[in-house]
Amino acid sequence: KILNGLTGVAIPNRALAVMGASGAGKTSFLNAVSDRLALKDNKNLSFSGTRIIGDTEYSSEFRKIVAFVTQEDILESTSTPAEELSFSLGVRREIKDASLVDKTIQEMQLEKCRDTV
């Protein structure tokens, strides 16, 4: 078992840092929480336990709204934050919605650098 006996709370509208030494299980934890274990090369990984968002038990439908930037994600160095968010939204949700990009920019307080390379 890589992760065992974990309990935690993520507060809405607050940044959450997952920190630890190399090999401590940070990426495994995030993959488990965001239902990404099945996407890893090792298909023997599994999750047991309960994940709750608000008052609703996690289901695979939440994969469309739960995401994190993995160690392997590559950001284009010539893209703006708005362009990267738009690209990520298109890939993860298969839609292009400029209003969601604008909302995310505002929530992350990135208005001043939205178009900065």
C-alpha cells in the first residue's frame, strides 16, 4: 500500500499545496483523489475508500471538473495563461468556452497577466 489511512479536507476557493519529499506519494495521492489511477501505465493500481465533494460521493462524472497539473504536463513557453487555460479546457472537457477561461482567470486573480508570455 502506497497511501494508507489518509483523511483530509480541501477548502473551496483556497489554494492547496501537497508537499513532501521525492517518492513520498504526492503524485499517487493526486492521481487517486482525481480518479486518474487507471490512466497510469500500471493497470494494477486501485483505489478503495470514499471521496466526497461537498455532500456528494465522488463519481466518474467528476473527472470532467477535477484536474491538476501533473509532473508530465508540458506548458508551451510562448503561450499566455489565457491560451494555456483555453487549451487545457479544450483537452479535458472537449469544449471551447471563453467564459470559463475568463471565470478561471478571475478566480485565480490572474487578470493582470492573462495575456503575458
